[in-house]
Amino acid sequence: MIELKTAGEIAAMREAGRVVAAVHAAVRERAAVGVSLAQLDEVARTVIEDARAGASFLGYHPAFGATPYPGVICASVNGVMLHGLPTPYRLRDGDLLSVDCGAYVDGWHADGTVSFTVGEPRAEDLKLIKVAEETLAAGIEAAVPGGRMGDIGHAMSTVGRGAGYGMQNDFGGHGIGRAMHESPFVPNEARGGRGLLLRPGLVIAIEPSLMAGGDDGYYMADDGWSVCSADGSRSVHVEHTVAVTSDGPVILTLP
Ligand code: MG
Ligand code: MG
């Protein structure tokens, strides 16, 4: 069942989205060569606690997860595309990092991901991040009343695939509200003009991921969480929680 949200509920999710954006800002500021992913998770925990919010990821246990999730962020480095665990791994010069975080306020969730480099960036990584952000922006732009769910995926794959990057559709976006993951599924790639009619009050996380090597293959690492590009190429993930409103799409995970 797809639950449409009222303006008041969307406002509550906007508060959660501000917390997610604050986590992204704090983690980004702290991330540097030699800093561990576990330390970044601690930074995120502090931001969430200080905001008197809850951590959506902590203890989360989806069907594909090996164990309840042990952190408050996913920290995915280089060839890890999604769900990287906040391990003691220390960031190295030129690493490409995606930080995914969910938070809830008064029981309403928001979910967002940013990607950035640490130390001296590689030009190809900066391009990958830029195209991913453009891919996400295209998806958000298509999240308008009267449009179809397929329009979002079509807009995103046009940009991401158009730049020659690999994409996958097994891990895409999702409805979000009282639970972090709700119906409907939001594909990263789809045929335009198909699928669910988009209506005001629909709130979805839109979250494309791109693989630099251009292949679509991925595998689950031995840790039971990390989703990695099959060709080992660098990958990137970006995400916003977005409300479809009669005034157009509203991003809830901005500062
Ligand atoms: Mg997320
Ligand atoms: Mg999500």
C-alpha cells in the first residue's frame, strides 16, 4: 500500500531531513586522509543525538542483510557502491566516499546520501560525482504530479547511461515515511510514461548509483552488506528524500 502524506507529515519529514543534511555536513568536514570510517560514524551519531533524533539505520535488518546494521551511516569507499560498513578502515589520499544516512524525528524518517573525495581528487572521480548529481537532479525534476514513476528512472538512466556509466536496478529508491523503506519501489532505470501515477503527497527517496567501468554487474562482499562493482571500478551513490507536491518536487534532505 502506498500512503500519501499530509503537508504536516511532510513538514515532520523535513525536520528529519535537516538532521540528515547536518550529518552529511559534519561527516564531510571530518573526513580526511587517516580518519577511519568508524570515526565518521561516531561523528554522525553525535549529530543525530544532539538533534534529539533517531538513527534509522542502526539495527536495521532487511532480508539481504547478514546481521542487524551496526552503524548509523553507510560509508562506501571506491569500488563499494552501497552499504559499506563503518569499519576501522582509514581513508587514503584520493578515496571516493559515499555517505548514506537516515534519521527520524517524531517517528518520521528521511534518507539521503552524498558522495565526495578525500585528499587529492582524481579528475575522473569528480566527473563521476558530477554526473551522479546530475542524474539525481534529473530524477527529482521528473517527480511531478501527473507524471509516472517510470519517468523518474527514464530521466536518470538517460543521464547516467548517457555518460557511459554502469547502473543497476536491484537497489533503487523507495517510499519513505513512518518507516524508512515503504512502497513504492523507485527504479533507477525505467521506461518513461509507465508505472505509478505520481500524486501530491507521495514521498520517495530517489537514489541512483553509478559504476565508472560502464558495466552493470555487482556482487555482495563477504561482510554480507557491501555491494561492490563487479569490475572493481569506482562507484558513486547519491540520494535525496523528495516530496511530490502540487508546487512540484520538494527536496526534504537539504540543510
Ligand atoms: Mg539511503
Ligand atoms: Mg534510501
